[in-house]
Amino acid sequence: MSVAKQYSGSKLAVGLLKLALGFVFLLAFLLSGVSEKLYALFRGLTDSYHLQLTGYLLAFSAVYCLLFLLLDFYGDVVLERRYGLSNQTTAGWLARSAKEWGLSAFLIVGVLNLLYALIRSMPHGWWLVAAAGWFILLVLISKITPAVIVPLFYKTHPLKDPELADRLLALAGRCGVRVKRVFEIKLSKETNKANAAVVGLGRQRRILIGDTLLTLCSDDEIEAVFAHELGHVALHHTWKLLAISAASFVVGFYLLYLVLGPSAAALGFQGPADIAAVPLLMLWIAVFGLVSKPLQTAYSRHLEKQADLFILDKVEKPESLASALTKLADRNLADPNPSRLVEALFYTHPPIAKRIAYIQKSAEWHA
């Protein structure tokens, strides 16, 4: 078995274990009476429903994070070090994890307070308002990500190589995408993996190139990777994903409306707004997410293939994307040929072997 397959298999096993244990944790917390006891604790401290909910959510999140701390450390640090992919210190990982927990807790507390306010004030119409609100929140997060969220975890700065920057800006012009500056993101402090990405919306949008990618690939290969990222923008993939998300939110929240009340009553809770039933809400959300995941990943792979093929008439050497992907696969230990089931469930990009094959074939045909 290749090192890439060993690494991918280990990461998949950790991910599946965390998913299974997450379901077990929610069920145990819900059915053992611990959830009711935690709610009773905060009910005894204050008469305010939303302060009770906030205290419950913070305590619940802290317990969850502490219980999964060792598994997260193993997946994020131990495995990455074992395969030579991590440059992160244990202290650095703990600091990053604390930031992630703080940001997650802030969002969870804010979003669930608003959701439960809707459930209490609009017992039969909350699902539609919640779907609209969730979509607006997603757009807002997308817009602030480059300026607010990314700097919490990574340092970014304009690309220092002026010749390469001019070349990439000229490429953006040919692609019909307005890009004022090309940004470099410092990944090497944490990882040896190489990557690039589009983040944000509108004028806040940035295309970020990892410093690890800059040292790994030639200028032709970086141009091809950049063209792929520009393809996402030129083909309006972000907005397409948001549109699909909007429709899925309506369906998802409606299904949640149908099942949450009856299931809460069946378990003896005081309706869907009972704070002790919060794990039940999370269970249903997790179930819906799991069921819809193959559709989400399939659509994502479709968009990624479009972005791959977008570059054919935009760069002089489109085959450079195939050589860049080969280097990225070797550096990131990506499994080039996962099973069809693993691809369907977990891969947001086509597997590397498939990408290289259709890029090379299309480049030869295009030439």
C-alpha cells in the first residue's frame, strides 16, 4: 500500500470515528438525563430563557470539545507529524483550537438564540424565516471571511514577486475577473501541504496562494492553478453554490419543522423550544447533513471540473495544471484513486488521477 493511501485511510478512519462518536455523544447526552440536569442548573440560576440557553450552549460546547480533544489532537497533529506534513507546535495547535472553539461558540450561541426565538414566537412559520436568515448569515460570513476570519488563523500579504504578480493580474484580465492584488497566505508555519483558494464575495473577494505552493511549483504551474481559481469566479460558482444552498435550507428547515416537534414530544420534552432538547435539534441537523452530503460533494466535483477545463484557452500551457496537480498530490499525500464510495461521500474535488487524465486529454484536443 502506498504512503498516500495509508495517510488517506488513516485520516478517513479518524473522520468516521469522530462522526460516529459524535452521534453517540448526542444520543447519550439526550437520553441519559444529562441534558435535563444541565438545563436545570441554568434554570436555577436565571429566569431569562435566553440566558439559560446561552449558558447551556456554552457548557455543552465545552464538554464536547474536551471529550474530543485527544481525537482531534491525534488527527490534526500526531498523524500529520507521522507523515511529515505538519510544522505546527503543540502550543500552536492548542492556540488555534481555542480560536476555533471561541469562534464556533460565538456563532452557535448567536444563531441558536435567534432560531429558538423564532420557534417560540412563530410556532408554524419559523422554518421559512430561519431558512432566509441562515442564507443571509452565510452571505455575510462569506463577505467578511477575507478581512476578519482568515487573519485570525493565517498571515496574508500581497505577492512579493512583482513579475509573477503582473503575470497573474494579466491572466485575471484575460479571464474577465477584477483582481486588484494577488495575495500570498502563509501556510508553512503550520503545514507542508500546498494549496490555493478563492475566499469572500464581491469587492472583498481574494484569491490566496499558499507560500508552500509558491515554493513547490514553477511559474507556469502557478499560473495554471491561479487560472483554475479564477475559473470559479468567472463561472460564478460561489453564487451558484449559494443559490443551491438557499433551496436546500428551505427544504432542510421545513423537514426540521416536521420532525422536531413530534420527536421532542415523544421523548417527553416540553416541545421543540425546550432547551433540554437542544441535542435532539443537533441530531436532526447532523442526520440531514449526512443524507445530503453525497449530493453536495457531487455538485462540488462538477464545479471543480468546470474550473479545471476553464483554463484551456486562458493560459499558454494548460497541461501545466496537470503537472501542478501531480506535485500537489505528492506533497499533500492525496490518494489518486479512492474507491467510488469514498469519492461519492467525501471528495469535493475529482480524484487527482481523474483530474490529470481529463486535463491532459482536453489540452491535447484543444491544441
